[in-house]
Amino acid sequence: MSEEIAVHPVAWPPAPIKTARLVLRESEARDRAPLIDLAASPEVGTYVGGARPRDELERAMPEVPGQRFGFFVVELDGATIGMITLDRRDPERKGHIRPEGGEPELGYMFLPQAWGHGYATEACAAALDWFTDAHPGEPVVLSTQTANEASMRVAAKLGFTEVERFEDYGAEQWLGVWSAGTPSD
């Protein structure tokens, strides 16, 4: 088991999580190419610091990427369309709900062809449900650029509420919090 996000240990990886249309699961070797496509995509990189060079990703990405606690591959009809992460927010970063930082933070990225179909909301809701079962009472934060209208809509649909806005990475950032019992559909 790698670094834990929780107060108490949780078995990782969990069994695959199935939604109406998607499967959230541990990554496998077959996910390497789509995850390189994800990180190299200029569209995906728009609000996360830009696309990474494909040749750099080919050299650096392990054969089985994302083999760590809190990393889910999102699959639609057997094809990898994105990823979700649940990591501790770095205490050195701006934006926290606790003075010491380190809150669980939801992150997600999807391939452009998967945008606009509700997959991010569906997958993130399933990940939050899993998190709530594994870590009862632990709030989760989400940070996104306010200019990322699609991500702002996903946060609202999931029930994240604004905590603060701040300037970082040369743009206005939005920090929201979600707690168990918050509607996520």
C-alpha cells in the first residue's frame, strides 16, 4: 500500500467501481497510450499548465502509469477516457480549508472526445461515494481556474461549495469543498 490519504488504512486498489456508463479502476499497461494522449493534449492542458511534450512523456511514463493510492482510470466501453485522482493537497500550495493543509483533493482529466457527455460528473460522483465509504466524515477539496467553465459546472453539479478564490499559476483559482451528505449526482 502506498501513501495513504486517510486517517485509517484502506485497501488499495478497490474493486472496480461501476456506474451506469463507466468503470473506475486501477491502471494497467494498456492505459499508458491514452494517458500519454491525455497529458500531451493541448486542449486538456489549457487550464493545467499546458500540454507536456509527447517525447518527454514517452520517456518518463512508466509501463503501468498511476500505480498509486487514489489514482483511478476511467473507462467507457473498454476504452480509457480519463483519470481521477484523490490526493492530499500540498500544504505549500495556496487554498486550504485547514490551517495545516493536506486535505484530500479531487482531480480529474478527460480526453477531449469525452467532454460534454457528463462523464466527469458521473465518474467524480462515484469516486466521492467510494471516498465517503472509505473515509467517513472527511471533506474533499477541488481547485480549478475560474476560467474553466466546464470544470466549474462539474464542481457545482457535484455539490462543491466555494471556500475562496486566489491568484495562482497566473490565473484566478477557485477552491471548493465537498462533504459526505452533499448531493452528488
